[in-house]
Amino acid sequence: MPAPDAVRVRYRVSWRTAALFTKARSYKHLGGAVGLSLLSRLLGLFREILIVARLGVHEYTDAYFATSVIVLWLQNWSFGAWSLYFVPKYLSLPTKDRTAWFRRRFRLATLYSTAGATIFVVCYPAIESTMLGGRRVFGVGESLILGLALAATGVTGVLYGRLIAIPAGILLAARALLLANIAGVTTLVVFLTAPIPRSFVLPATLAVTQFATIGALVRFSRALKGDAEQSPVTGLISPSHAVATTVENVAFNSNAAVHQAIAGWLPLGSVTVNAYAMRLLLLPVTGLMTPVQQYMMQLFAMKSARTGFQTATRGVMAAMGLGLVAGLVAMGTTVLTLPLWPANVADMITEYRMPLLLCLYGAYAGVLFSNALMARWYFATGNGWSYAVVMIVAYTAGTTVKAFLAGPLGVPALPLGAIIGEGAAMMALVVRGSRLHSLAEPMPITRLGQ
């Protein structure tokens, strides 16, 4: 029989080997998710280029980009803000209780999103008129299709949160979104060649993409066998976290509504060109960022506040540098390749100063990722309300700058104001976070049974 010391040494070696294996497997899932997410975003980028190349800049593209952003706002909340509560809460439950909790969230999401879609369709004329400077473009049919997309989006958030709660799920979620984007691009190509009104093409494509997302997420959720990978954790997660994420997201959406409304009051095509510049850069950049943020959420839930804050601040510096480089590269690439773009796109690039817009949105992407990374640390340590208050003040400042500069600068005032507001928030979050973990170290979130 081996000596007790030998048993302890062998146990420690075995435990460390298992920990290294688990970490390597997590990195493998994360790397695969980044690759698939980048591919999915590039596919979305191709979709945006195809829209402008085939349809040009028209009043119905303005109407689509202005009002469909409400659907994308809900997706941002359900895939982002809601997951800040969903993931830690889901992991805090015993494995046997997770399924029942998830199903209740799914039923409530279905009910609320259906009610929200109904309100959206009823109020659509007023929404469109407000966001397009008094213009009315889409009819009842288009608003109904957008309402269906809205209802589908509300449901996807719960399915998505369930998947990204464990490392293997991040990879499966990326696969699901890639398949949905393939379905959306295919639908767009078919509709562009079909004899249907052009105003129906974009809303119908969005609806197909959102319902395809539901189907793919359900399919991969059934295939997931990974609850055992994450033992229950204890921490400071409570329903107030869901309220904090919602309050902050309402403020974000209100800021985004004013952002689009300012563009709607600028000359015809400003909404389309602003949305196009933003997506042209943010789609591929967020493909890299999203899986990393999801992994960080899991990581912060297992670390002390001090260690998590150090990791988050290093991520902030990296994100700022990445965003600036991406913006400069996008600006230079656009200038050098201008003769190669389709005629509609080339005209838009020249008329609306697209190289400058892309550079500004690159810097904005870096700041945005920095704040999103800090959000995951704040919510993982039970300080969600601190984050929400800081961001609400920043959104107000950014919106004021946009409104003030829109007259003299035009469309570039939109990303510039966003950078100023979010940049101030980023600095405030770092300063506030430093005081939070130095004054009173929050209770570390640890695995039960250890």
C-alpha cells in the first residue's frame, strides 16, 4: 500500500492534469467559436454589401435600417444584457433545477415577445415617422413581417443564454448563428431575383434569419450534454441583476433611438449610410469579440474581484488598441480599393465620407468592447447597478454631443459622439472598479464542495 504522502502527490498531479485538460478543452471551444463567429459576421458583411450594391440608397433602405434596429436592439438585450444575469444565475442552480428554471424563462420570453411584437405593429406608423423625419415608407405588410422577426428574437435570447453558459455551448451557439446567417443570405439572394416588391425584401430576409436562429439553437440545445462541465457556483447573483441589465439596456436603446433619429433628419440616405458604415466594421470585429466576452463571463464568475478586475483592465487596453488599428486599416483599405467597389457603393463611399466613418467606428468598436468587458466583471461581482448608472450618464453625454455636432458635421457626428460618451464611461468604469475591489473585496464566487 503506498504511503499517504505518495497518495497525496499522485492526487495533486492527477488534479492538475485534469485542470489543464479542462482548460485546453475550453480554449479549443473558444477558438472554434471565434472562427465560426468571424465567418458568420463576414457573411453578414457580404449581406450588407449585397443590399447596397443591388438596391442602392433609397427611402425603403432608410426605413428598414431605421426601424429594424428595434429588432436588433432586442437581440442585443437578449444576447448580451440578459445573458449577464442568465449565465451566472443558471450556473448558481443545482444541475437538477436548471431545466425547470430554463423552461420557465422560455415560456415568459415567448409571452412577452409576442406582446411586444403586437405593440410594435400597432405603433409602427408613429415609430417610422419619428425615426425618418416625418416620412412614411412601409405599409402594414412590411410592419407585420418585422413584428414576426421581433417576436422570434425575444425567444432566441433564452435559448442562446442556455448554450453559452458552458464552454462547449459557446461553440454550438456560434454554429447556430452561422447557419442562420447562411439561411438569411440565401433568402436575400432569392428575394432579390424574385418578382416581389423591393420594400418586402429586407424585412422578409430578417424574419427568415431570426426564425432560422431559433431552429438552429433548439437543435444544438438538444445535442448539448455538458451540464456536468460546470458545477453549481455561489455568489451575489439575484433578480436585481436582471433589473440592472434591463435599465442599462433601455438607456442604451434610447440612446440608439436618438442616434438613428438624428440620422433620419439628415439628408435622404443618411440612415442607410450610417448603418452601412457601422456594420461594415462592427460585424467582423464583433465576430472576434463576442465569444471572448462570453468566455470572460464564465471566467469572472470563478475568480475573485481583484483578479477579475486585473484581467478586465488588461482586456480594455487590448481592445482599445485593436479598435484603433481596425479603424485605420478599414479606412486605408477603403481608399485603396475604391475603384473595385460596385458603382452604387463607390458613389456612397465618396459622397458620405465613408473612410472617415469607418475609422471612427473602428475606434468606437474598441471602446464598446472595453465597456462590454467591464460589464461582465461588474455583474459577475454583484456590482451591476454601478455599471448601469455610469453607462446611463455616458449615453446622455454622447447623445448631447451627437445632437450638437450633427448640423455642422453631418453623419460623422454620430460615431464621434458615441466615442466621446462611451470613452468617458470606460474611464469611469476603470476608476470605479479599482475602488470597488480595493475598498471591500466582494465575496469570491467559488465552486460548491471545495
